[in-house]
Amino acid sequence: MLSRSAFAPRRKNAGRPDHKSAPGFLQWLRGRPCSLERHPNHVCEGPVVAAHVDHGGDKGMGTKVSDKFCIPMCDAAHRLQHTVGWRTFETRFGFSALEYARQYWTRWPGRSKWEDGQ
């Protein structure tokens, strides 16, 4: 028999700290093409999402890495990455997601304004 607490509303996790959250960057990324768009072994499917590169360095218990460690990926690529993990995914497609993330972050037109506000 399930306990009464099994039916209690789920507690909401704490919000992400401001220094890790850049919603404007995520929106801008979703407007870019999938990072694997031109790869010969990948067919893009679904909308582009901002995929967090977990080995970016500031992941904590119960929280994602900072938004600045994201790359644009179509839904199919994102699902595959979650299935096989970052290391296998990067090896399979021959690129460094962390390096891509650094390049996107550097090229984001709103970066300077965001960084000045931190």
C-alpha cells in the first residue's frame, strides 16, 4: 500500500541562480541550426533545442551547468546524446561540444550586456 506522502504534491526545486541562467542566450541558440546539421551521418528532426553540455564545469547536485555551456541541437540529436552520453556522442560525430559551446557563447550578441549585469 502506498503511503499518504506518495500522493502529496511534488516539491518544486529551487530556482537556478542568476549567474547560471541566461534565457536570452537559450532563445538565441534555438534560432541557430542544429550543430550536426551538416554532418553526413545525421538527419536532423524536430525543433532545435538548447542542449546543456554537462561537462562544462559548474554542474552541481540537482542543477544543470550554466546556460553558457549549451549548444543548439535538433530534437533527434538531443535524444541521441541523452541515450549514449556526451563522450560517445562527441566521439561518434567527431567534435567537442564544449568547444562549440564556447564559440556560441562568444558569438552571442547579448553576451557583453549579460556579463556586465552579473
